[in-house]
Amino acid sequence: MHEIFELILSQQFMATHKSSKITVALMLLLILNTFSSFAQLDTDEVIDESFNPTEMIMHHISDSHGWHFFGEGEDAFTIPLPVILWTDKGLVSFMSSAFHHDVEGEYIVEANGQKFVNYHEKIFVLNEGETEFEYNEEEHAALNANSPFDISITKNVASMLLTSILMIILFMGLAKHYRKSKKAPKGFTNILETLVVFVRDEIAKPQIGEKKYMKFMPFLLTVFFFIWIANLMGLLPGAANVTGNISITVALGLFTLALILVNANKDYWQHVFWMPGIPTFVKPILAIVEILGVFIKPIALMIRLFANITAGHIIILSLIGLIFILETAGVAAISVPFALFITVLELLVAFLQAFIFTMLSALFIGMAVQEHEHH
Amino acid sequence: MDLITPEYGLFVWQVVVMIILIFLLTKFAWKPVMKAVGEREASINEALASAEKAKEEMANLKADNEKMLQQARAERDEMLKEAQQMKKSIIAEATEDANQKAEQILEKAQAAIQNEKKTALAEIKSQVAELSVQIAETVVKKQLDDKQEQMTLVNKMLDDVKLN
């Protein structure tokens, strides 16, 4: 199975070898991405003997306490990340490697006089005197343990921090350029500037208006680049699915909601609660719809981003999973190019989703701060 | 489903990281970048405007030059014309002057000639008188020898005078 896959790899590589270095690097990266899924699948099969695609896909798109790259069980290559828990007895912290790659709630970690287990990437603290973790699959509840408030640096948090550091390096670099010269930057810095100007001229100015856009530029720029860079990082092999996680998108959507609520002017609230220019008996009905609309708008933002990114990952993983479902290496000849195609498509989606999120945020903010002409 | 259940930890981290990120980037990146980009755009617009202005001024200058050239040409033509006229008038004046002078000289010459003629005539008259006296003397000297003859002469002369 490996030989055939490598053959496909080398063919793909040879095909792109003649084109520019960047393309080769990109292709290699994309192929490696599919390969990392493949490696994971291979070992799954060895251990379980039966392949469960749902479990595999869920493992790839969910958050985890360690940053797993490849391998299984004790041989797995995983970067340990700190587990930070707020329990009844205060703050407890230890490295994720303390669980020894166990996610079935079997390995018990003792810290701060309490016993912790990792059950499907959820940390539980055992009740006093208990020595073994029991879980009721039917009711989806732990029988003799409860969940502490988990503020661990998980794979997603680590990835989010990496994205943030990358953004700080990139854009402080851009700002540094202007301290040295007044001229337009060259090369990569120029790309960054073009994107900043793109957010200003194509998103902020048309949606919010010349007068008020400046106030919202920091948020729009930060959100745009955060989502885009996180999306792109999510396409790297072994990377976390940051923007495809509902917690992240909820947080981002709430930022937009908060900005709308804080900055909305009198006109906006009047249009929400008592729409002018319509018969009075319709006004209360419309008020209900409008009040719901205030919250549905950011909720739509949250779900759109989460669903689009997660869906992309699921498609790629499913295509690779086909090889193992059908148990034929030959399927790779079809699924690998397909997965590659989807991955390239995801590059576009990465930009598109960042653009749409920022665009709609700007649109909603623009609606809230707009000066209405009275009818 | 786990997939669509937000996890508080991750949510809290995202909010905290996002606030710090917005704060840091606004202070150290977005503000300087937006300011610099804005300033550069303003300076580009300004440069374009001033280039346009310079072009306009250039055109104006060119038009002015053309106008001045035309004026100079007209002036030159005028001057040439005047000079021509002046030449003509000078020549005419000179000719007239010369004519007058020539006439004057001629008049003077004629007057002089007249005078000369008068004096010459007067001289001739006096010389003729003298000569006649001399002749008369001689004749008288000879005639006086004969009384008769003397008388006849005198009579004759007297007759002549009367006839005159």
C-alpha cells in the first residue's frame, strides 16, 4: 500500500518539478497533508483491524490536548501541551504527555491530590476515593467523575497562538518598513500592504462608509487576517482545525455582535424596535423579527465559517478514507488526485471565508452605524 | 454532538487572544500602517495634481511665448515700415532742400552777373567817354588851326545834341 502511494507521490512530484519552486513546495505540502491522514489511517487499521471512518474524521477535525502528528499508542509522535484545569481545589496544571496518549479514560493522572482521566479528549476529575473511571455511553455522562473547567492549551489554542504570533511578526514587520522609508514596500511586504488596502477599500469603506470606517479597521483587519492565516494553517499537515471549531467561530461572531451593540446609533434601535414608515399594527410583529435578526446575523457568521471549513476537511478525509473503506490501494489513484483538487479548492475557500466573514461583519456594523434619511 | 458544542476553555482563550491581538496589532501595526498608506496616497495624489498643474503652466507658458513672438514680429514689421517711410521722407526733404539751395545759388549768381555786367558797362561807358574826349581833343587840336572848320564842327555838334 505504501509503495503505491509513494509512486503516486513521486509522479505528482515529477509532474510539478518543471514548474516553479513555489508550486513544487505547495504541491508537496498538499500531498504531505493527505499523506499525514494516510499515515494515521494505516496505524489505526493495524490496531483495530476494523476501520471506522467517522472516528478517524472526528479525530482529525476535533480539538485535542496534545499535538499529534503520527504514530499510535506509546509510539505516537505527539507534542505535549499543558493541561490547565480549574477544579474545586484550585488551579491544576500538568503536561498532556502525563496521560501517555490515553484517551479512553484508563490512565489516571494524579496531581494536586486529585485523579484525572482523559476520556475522548475531555478531562474528568474522579470523585474522592474512586480508583477507576466509569462512563455511561448511553447517557453520555461520567458516573463517578465530573468535568472541571478546562482552560488547557489545547492543539487549537496552541495553533491560535501560533497564528497570532505569525500575524504580529508579519504586520509589525510591515509597520517597521514605514518607519524606515515612505516609499511603497517591495516583495512580500507589498503583498501584505495590498491586502490591508484591500480590506480598507473593498470591505470597510463601501460597507461602513467613508466617515466611520476608520474606527472599525483594527477589528476588521485583525479578524480577516486571523481567519485567513488560521484557515491556511489548517491546511498544513498535522495542523489544527482552528476556524472549523465552533468555539472559535462563536467567539469571533460575538466580537461582531458586541461591536454592533456598542456602536449602534439611535436610528438603528428605532428601526429594530419601532420601524418607521409602516402601519402601526405591523410594528410589534416586525420588532420581534428585527430583534431576532440582531442575534441571527452573528450566529449565521459563526455557523458559516465553522461549517465551511469543517466540511472542507471532512471531504478531504472522506476521500482518503475511501481507500480504507473499500480496502483497495487502487482507489488511491482516484481519491488522492481528488483530495488534492479539494485541498487546492480549500486554498480558495480559506481566502473566501475570511473575506465573507469580514465583509458581513462590516456590512452589519455599517447597518448599525448608518445615518438614515428620514422618510 | 461534540462537534457543535462550544467548549468554554477554547472560547475563553479565543476571546482573550483576540483582545490582546487586536490591541497589540492596532498599536504596533494597523495604526502606523494605515497612517503611512494614507499619507503615501495623499502624497501621490498631490504629486499627480501638481504634475497636472505644471503641465498646465507649461502650456500657458508656451502660449505666452508664442504670443510674445508674434508681438515681436509685428513690432519688427512696424519698425521696418516706419524706417521705410522715414527714408522716403528724408530723401524727399533732402531733394527739396537741394533744389531750394540750387535755386538760391542760381539767383545769387544771376545777381552777381547782373552787377558785374553793370560795372562792366559803366567802365566801358567811362572808357568810351575818355576815348571820345581824347579823340575830340586830338580832333579839336587839329581843327583849331582852321577857324572856318572850327565853326562848322561846333555847329554840327550842337545840332547833333539837339537832335538827341
